Amino acid sequence: METTAAFTGLECVDCGTTFDAAEETHRCPGCGGILDPTYQYDAIDLDRETLESRPFDSMWRYEELLPFSRESATTMDEGATPLVDCPALADDLGVGRVLIKDEGRNPTGTFKDRGQTVAVTAATKHGASDVVLASAGNAGQAASAYAGRAGLDSHVYLPSRSGFTNKAMVNVHGGDMNVVGGRIGDAGTAYVEAREENDDWFPLQTFVTPYRHEGKKTMFYEIVEQLDWEVPDAITYPTGGGVGLIGMYKAATEFRDLGLIDELPGLYAAQASGCAPIVEAFEEGRDEHDPVETPDTICGGLEIPDPGASPWVLEALCETDGGAVSTDDPDILQAGVQVAKQEGLEMCPSSAAAASGAWELAERGEFGNDDTVVILNTGAGNKEADVLRSHLMSQGV
């Protein structure tokens, strides 16, 4: 299997066993743990000047720190999204600077594209003909898009509550779209049953494939470059499974160890109070979550009651001196409206949890007056514009 020069294989984050990436494709065969791509960092010769000399045109400009080369990737030039200054929000939060990393500018309108470009590339290199996953919506849409580009068949299991745009575009991209009654857990059950009947389908499921968090780590690389190599004081991230947060944590440690930055940003997980297992575990000082028995939030992308990588997420929060915050659905929706009204940027409801969380953190005195705060907008507002509009209508607007 053709890989980049420094990519050495996969390591289980639970038991530490290492594997040849040409042989193992998903979870650890010994303990069932998550596999993480590894690199020989001493072999990577990368400095600020080299990166600055490259066009800011795709996440694949960081290919030395990715498993596969840009030339061999299934890509639509995802990444290289803007980091937008938001002075009105900075005034509201009482900080020096607020910026929104606008992942809604990706090909299918979400940061899921960063993960799927790497995961689908891996599928092609392993000779897959079909890919499969369960998704709350955006990851399924992205998977079907990249699978179509790679000439693969995709099978996507979505809960009935998924938005119309996601369902429609899975079909438009040629995917086999299966709508399952209930919530994301029900879609996950259908996905497992489908895999049992089709063991040759290549899973793209979160933390089943080792490659989705690997693609999302490029968000942090870009943020630091866009800030002229200044590390932000805080990054608030809308957290369901925590894939992007883990990716950014890994990226920050990589850049630090390569000498490109000197410190790590404070990483903050923002969740909806109706489904906040990470927040509850963090506040109670635990190193693993307890599943939420009855999740209840309008933010479908955040309604992950049993996030399988919670120990890794909690490690990231603690090791970066970050934290966790949850806010109620009405506050989340109002934050999305407020960002659109003040700054013009359109956030999907799940993403707006990061903005709502930032407001709550500011009220708690978590930020300093001169702090730089980055808010992750993980998806375009037009994905679920009806939800935000309904919120306004409930207020008589």
C-alpha cells in the first residue's frame, strides 16, 4: 500500500500494540481499541517557511503529516477554509479577539469532508468496492460524495430525524440511503446488522476507521497558520463523538513536537445540555463518561449519548487546560441567530453550540480580556435553516 514517507502504521490507543496499515484496517484485533495513525516524526523536515511557500488551497498541503499523498487521495480540495474575524462577538464576550473557523465552506458543507477524504482514500487503497456507515446526517452525505468520486458504492444509515438536505444529497451522490426510525443509536444498530450480512463492505464509521480524526486534525494546522503562528488561547468545539477535537489535540502536539509552535491551545468541548456525557464526566473528574439514558436535544449532530472515545476526549481537555460546557437548546439556537445577525456567518444548530458555549464560558470568567478565542463552525447554516427559522418564529419574529 502506497503511503507517505513518515507514516509508520497504526497503534492501538488502548493496548499500545502496533500494526501494519496494509494489514489492519479498522479496530485493534486484540482488544477492540481505536487505532491511531503513527509517524516517524524525526523523518519529517517541515518548517514554517516551507508551509508558507505553499498555496493555501487544500488540507492536503500537509501531506507529510497524513498517511497518503495528495496525488493519490480522493479529494475535492477540501480544507483551506477561512478563519473569520468577528469583532462584535469579541465585544460581547469581553475578549481581545474572536474568530470563527468556517467549515461550512467545504465541498459538502461540513468538516466531515476532511475525515472522509482520508477514510475513502484508505478504502480505495485496500481495494474496497463498497463503503458503509451510520450517521446523524452530515458524515453520511460526505461519505456518499467521496465514495462517488472514488467510484465506490456507498451504504448510509440515517435516523429519521436527519435533515432533508442530508437525505436528499446521499441519493444525489448515488448512495444507498437507508432511513431508520428513531435516533442515531437505531441507525447504528441497522449499520451493524448490515455489516454482518455484508462483511466485504468497508466501514467508514467514526473511530472504527482510523482515518477520520486524522483528516480533521488539519483544522488546527490551518488555524495556527492563519493566526501567523500564534496559538489561540481557547478553541470551542461542538462535541458529539469528539472526532475533530481529538484530531486537533493530536495536531497541536505534533506541531509542538516538530518545533512549529511552543504551546497547546485550551480545548473546550461544547455540548447540548440534553446530551452532555463529556461535560458531566469532566465536571465530576472522571476519565470516562456514563452513557446518557434519554438524550434530548434538537442538535442531532451532538446527540451522541455513548461516545466511544470519551477517555481520549477527556485527556485532550485536561492536557490542554481546557474544559467542557453545556447549554440549553434555546440558547444554542439563539447563538446561531445572533452570529448570523451580527457577523453574517451561517452556523448549523449543532455548530452553534460552540458559540453558545463560548458565551457561557465568558460569563463564567474563563477567558481573559486579551484572549484570542476560536469557535468551530462545523457545518453550513443552510443544512438546517428550518430549525433556526422555527426558533425565530417561536419568538414571534
